[in-house]
Amino acid sequence: MSYLESFAWETTPLGARASWPVALRTTYDLLMASPFAMCATWGAEQTLIYNQAYAPFLGARHPAALGQPIDEVWAELWDEIAPLIARTLAGEALHFVDKHFVMTRNGYPEDTYWSFSYSPLRDGERIVGMLNITTETTASVQAHRQRDVAEAALRRHNLTLEQELSARIDELDSARAAESSVLAAAERVQLALAAGAIIGTWYWDLPTDRFTVDEAFAINFGLDPALGRDGLSLAQVVATVHPDDQPGLAAAIADVIGRGGRYAHQYRVRRSDGRYYWLEANGHVELAPDGTPLRFPGVLLDVDARRALADERDRALADLRDLTATLEQRVEERTEELRRSEEALRQSQKMEAVGQLTGGLAHDFNNLLAGISGSLDLMSLRIGQGRFTELEKYLTAAQSSAKRAAALTHRLLAFARRQTLAPEATEVNQLVGGLLDLVQRTVGPAIQVQFSSLPDDQPLLVDQSQLENALLNLCINARDAMPKGGRILIAASHRTLGEADIRDFELAPGRYLHLSVTDSGSGMTPEVAAKAFEPFFTTKPMGQGTGLGLSMIYGFARQSGGQLRLRSTPGEGTTVCLYLPLRPVERPCGLPRVEDQPALLEGANATVLVVDDEPTVRMLVTDLLRELGYVIIEAADGAGGLEVLHSDARIDLLVTDVGLPGGMNGRQLADAARVRRPALKVLFITGFAETSLLSDGHLEPGMAILTKPFAVEALAQRVKGLVAG
């Protein structure tokens, strides 16, 4: 494994690779698999990631540059590239060819040239980084510049050559003398530029079609140098030109002879080794005053290396354009593939959790139902035998099993976030302080319990009983992690979460109560901590835990608009943090609890409308309330109840099941009733499953809820409290 692939990313702001988002993992995989030089930046610090092909561009900066902010890695270029990166992070894709930078890569400054592209990287809808695909073109640019210098020199010497030829022709009478003079001038040009790219010269006397060349020309065309001195035909010269290039060469020669002036053309020539090489012919055709072509002198340039560099550059740029054009699509396809795989994994995990849930429920409820049905059967048998003294024992056993079943159902609903909450203004210091004695007695004398209170106890809108239950469960978990004793610290504080915290906490920005329970126990391994909130997951021995405690607290936190987080280190202890939103709320006014209110006198003549489609439940409710002296009106569904509520009958309290048949549930019945009777008190009776109908599980003033199964004392107390209030 290479250094790049084994790099410890957890030491950088990006964190461990296993925690990276899908888009970042996809980008990393593309970089590592690409033969092209590529780098990427990600996150608020724009942390640099690059592949092996990119490393040589960094020079002595590699490998220390890996995982560092890009502005520190390329500090010397930052003034030039910072505006380009800013444009890219704003959503613009950029492409540059042969861009110049002065860089110090190996201890000294040097001129460098680059062709590269910047493309934005997205995580969902947000741009979080950029991708850079680059190639160094310094050698190609330098080759082009050398060619330009040679061509400039050639143009200067061609001009000198033409001027000298014209002067000689005007001075000499014989064509032979003019030819000798021109050849001598050509030789001087060749000697003057022997150190450059010129590799041969020619002189073509057009009227006589006599083509003379120097030795270098003949060698580069694969010809006998002796023929070059004596004179060749154009056909002999063209014979060594690549067959594919001959039509273009003939057309270029015909064109310049017809119009006169400068000539430049590139083509391939076969040399004596049998290979073809690229040459460039530069010359000038001189015309007589009547337009007759007279002379065509010129030189050869070796452009084979330059053409190879240009071809390589063109191929690289073409590959770069293709890669840039398809990169976003490939990233999207890879991201979608990973999303589908993760969704399939989540679905399989859900099915596994459902299997654990149903299996656990079947086992627990079979045990509880066995206790209830067995007790009732024995009661029936004893009544038939006339043995009434034993009935109380079986009655107590049946009631105990029923209460345990109700408690298990309630814990399941808390885990599923389906319980109904009754939030009220709560002073946290007072609530936790009132629990400390119970917590201390529960955890035992070997464990010290401490509370770090809030300096400013701002009232919190929360279901007090659920918060107390959550704290007690956390302290019991802490106790179980410290069998030899230790310390539990309950700490409360206020925290403000900003935009940067949204992803980590999955909460809206704002102020939150931070309530933590820390123990000095054995702690958890990362594998155990990752599963701590899963239903039925427990490390306790069989029969000592259901595995619903933390999942229940998590459900309560999320339903309350908050969050639950866990930190643990093996051998050092565990901290569980509960975040609950702080909303404007008046301080508790200190009204007496329902239990402290005086009971209604029998015969108070308060009228209660009872609506329930289950005859047995309706019978139990109505019989109890009649026993307490209330006037009872019954209805079996929402329509019947609404008919009573729209009449002129006096109704002091509506007691209704939530899950009613006939198209109108209990919540809809209560809302319709309050249109005509705004002050009507409402008591909902629910079997838990319908609590989503109760306005996201929260109740309005003057409403209360009683969950099935319930004790008759609880029903009586709740009715008395509502009617009296």
C-alpha cells in the first residue's frame, strides 16, 4: 500500500475515511485510480488530497503537503490562484492552457507552464471543495519558444538572402553566375545558423527546373549528396516524402509558385534508416515583373521533436477534456450506486431490528399473558368451588402482569417516538435536585452522586415525568458500569448551536439545554458504543436488561425536538449528553398538582360524555363515573358523539377514545366540539398506536391523555382534576 493510500486522515480536519461523506469517498477513489495528475480540496479548511501522479509537481513539499490546507501548501502562488479557487467554490468550472507560474519546487525559482482545470465538488446541494486536473507544459512551451526564435532568425536571414540574390542578379549577366552567387549566399546563411534548428538549404531555379541542395538537405531526404550538388528534379525530392503528405506538399508548392512570396510547409520525409521524420520547409518564391516565377530558395527545419511534444500535449488535453466532461457524471453515478447500497444495508438492518423486536415482544408478552390468563382461570375455578379467600392472591397476580405489560408497551413507544408528551414549564435545577435523593438510594452508597447546576435556571418546556425517567435510567446504567463503586456527575448547562453544528447534531440552530450524565466506570469500545441506541441491544447478562433503556431515551429526546449523544472510552467511563431546545416559556406558577386538589363531592351533577367504540371499555368507564356521581351520556362513534355535542345538552367533560371508526377520530371530534364549546375539557383514552393523531403527540391546554390499560384510580383522579380545573 502506498504512502498516499495509508495516510492517517483522522489526524486532519477531514477525519477518518470511514466517516467521510459519499461524495468525498467517491472523489478520493477517482484520484487514487487515475493515471492523470489530480488533486482535490474539501471542507472549510480546503484540505488538500492528491494522487501519486500529482506528487512530483510538489517537489520537496511532498509528502508533508498531504492533508494540509491548500493556502499553506501553495503559499507562494496563493495571490494568483486564490481568486481562481474562489470562483470555483462559487460554482464556476475553469480551464487554462499554458498558464505561467514562477515556482520554487526544488530550492530555486523557475518559470513553469501548466494546462489545468478547476471544477466544483458538491456534497448534495452544497459546494464543499474543488477538483484540479493538471499537466505541466513547460517543455512544450519552451520548445515552441525555441522554434519562434529560429523562425525569427530565419526570416531575418531570408530577407538578407533575398536582398543579396537580387543585387547579384542585377549585377551579373549570366544565369550561371547568379546561381553561383545565390548558392554562396545560401552557404553563408547555413554557416551562420548552423547552431540552430536549420538542417539543410536548397535553391530551385524555376525556369530550368534545376533543384540543387546542400549535403545536409540530401542526407535528411535520404538522397545521395552528390546528386544534390549536380542538381535534382523535384520528383526525385518528393519521392522520399511520406505518401500521405505528398498531395499536400504538391498543392503548397503550386500555390506559392503561382502567387510568389513566403512559403512554409510541414511534412514527413523518409531518411536512410527507413523511418519518417517531420521537417518544415521555409522559403520564398521570387517573381519577375510580369509574374513569371524565377527562383525558389529555402531552408529545412527539424521539427520532429516539437511535433512529438505537440502531439503528446494535444492527446493529454483531449484526455483532460474528456475526463473533465465525464467526471461529474461518473461522480453522480458512483454516488448514486453507493446510496443504493447504503439504503439496501439500512433496509436489511431494519428487517433485522424488526425480527429482534417481534421475537422479544412475543417472548415477553407470552410470559405476561400467561400470568394474566392463568390467574383469571384459577379465579374462575375458585369461585366455582366457593373458595373466595384465595381470589385476592390471583387478582393481585393478574393486575401485576397487566401493569408490567403496560410498562413494556410504554417503553416500546418511547423508543418508537410514539408516546404522547405533556410538556410543561420546568426548572431543571429544581427537577434534578428533587431526584438526587432517589438516585442516591437507587445506585447505593458505594457510588458518589454529584450535580453541577445551572447558574441561570431558564424554564424548559418539557414533559417532566419523561425527563425524570430518562435521568433515572441513565444513572442506573452508570451504576451498572461501576460494580465496585465510583462517581456519577450530572451536569446542566446552556449551549448555542450554530450552522456548523447542523450536520453533527441534526438539530436546528439555537439555544439548547445540555444535560449530561458521566460515570467513572468501565467505558465502552467503539463497536459497543455504535450500537448503544439500538433496540434490544444490551451487554448485560440474560434477564438483567431489555436493551430498551437508551433507545427509549433517544426516542424521548428526538420527539422533544432534541438529540442524544454518547462519548465513551474503555477504562475511563462514559458520558451521555441530552440536548433539549430552550423556548420562551413562563416560569412555573406553582399550581397544586392534581393529586393535591380536593375530590369532587358525590352528586356534583357534572355531565360527562363518553365516546368509545369498544363496549367493554365504555362499560367500565361509564360504570366507574356513575359510581362517582357523574351524569353520563354514551356514544359508540364520532358521529354519535358529535350529535350530542351539537345539542343543547350540558357537557362538562368529553372522554373519548382516539382511534374511533367511521371516518372521525377522537382528536377530530374534540376539535369539532371546541368550535361550539371552546372551554370544553377533553380526556383522550388511547391504546398508544394512535398518538400521532394528537397533533404530533402534544396536547393543547384543557386536554389530557390516559393510556390503556389504566387503573380505575387513575381514571377517577384524571376526571376529577379536569372537571375541577
